Amino acid sequence: MEAIVLAGGLGTRLRSAVPELPKPMAPVAGRPFLEYLLDYWIGQGVTRFILSVGYRQQALREHFGGAYRAAGIAYAGEEQPLGTGGGLRLACGLLAGPGPFLVLNGDTYFEVPLEQLVRFHRAHRAEATLALFRSPQHGRYGAVRLGEQGEILCLESAGGKAGGLANGGVYLMERGLPEGGPWHPGSALSLEDDILPHALAGGRRICGMVCAGRFLDIGLPEDYARAARMLAGEP
């Protein structure tokens, strides 16, 4: 299984705590946050990562090089900011094999069992499956409404209603899902606000699987401060 990691954001909300590094390289107990993310997914069976990089991308290239542990690493480098959607479309050109692939937010850690996600995706004949979690926080994450068969009926941008099911930033996608659309090559796009809503409006089958695994988003300084306790087992 291949995974595209969206690691090209500017990280403006975390700049006060980590001023000189891209968010995925933020140190957690002496190691970059991204190492913990890759460790988890290597343990789930991912054998190759494509890092979609932009802001201060040289820091990631120099640290990881062409491999991490037994997994190969390739880089889709942005010459200008492309957003999560534009970065994803650029990275898709580096996928080596056919079949579904993972998409992971580079600043979130979500324990999603890959085998379960693949079974769900196949059983529901989905073109994309989003891993969801139950969030009590008001409007921080995009809210999701599911139908009776696990299909996604509605996606809300962050800042919407409080609580309920939220997008956890782990996706299993078929190759054709990010392609097409009314956008020019190289356009800056959002995966959450452009590509997925466009796919839903076009009748593409997008489903959601609720997961009970631990979830961490280091995008805010207060949550970044919790990362060492959660990921490195500190008291």
C-alpha cells in the first residue's frame, strides 16, 4: 500500500511554538512528529510514502532522504502553495502502482486499522472512504453526515456545527477520485472544500468509517503540547 502525506502547509497557527520548521517536523520528545506518523502506518503495512511538500521542504528532504526504515519515500515538491487538493493531485503523479492508496494529513495522528479500512472500502464499493471520529469540539473540524449505508451525505467546512462525526484526515482513495474537475493543472485547491464536495455533487460514492482509535492534531500549540504525552508515553 502506498500513502500520500500532505505535508506542505504553512503551519501558521503553530508558528509561535515551532517557528523555524514545517509542522510535520515539529519535535516531539526529540523526534519529528512525522516519524511517529510514518511508524504507525508502516506498522499497518504501508511500504511507500509520497510526501507532498512545500513550506521549508528541504528540512523534510534532508531528514528522511529516499527511505525511512523499510519504506521508500518520494517527494512531490510545490513551487508555489497548492493547498491540500493541489498538493494531492501533484503527488498522485508519483504513485507507482494501481489500486487504492492512502491520503494522510501530515499534522494529525489517527490510529485507523488499515485492514478494517480496506475491507470497509471494498464492501461499500467506495471511490473514497474517510476515517471519522467523534468530536465534541465546536466547529474546529469539518462535520460529516452519514447515510444508512455508510455513504457520506454532506460535508461541512470547519467552523460549522459543534460535535458529531468529524473528518480525521485519513482517506482511502481510488486513483480516479482526485482527477478531473473544472480546475486547471497546478491550481491551488482544498481537498476538503473543493475536491471532495465536487466529487459528492457529481455522484461519486464517498463513504465514512467511524474509528475509535486515538486522534491528535498538532495544529494548535495547546494540542502540540500534548503530543509528547500521547506519542512518547510520557506521564
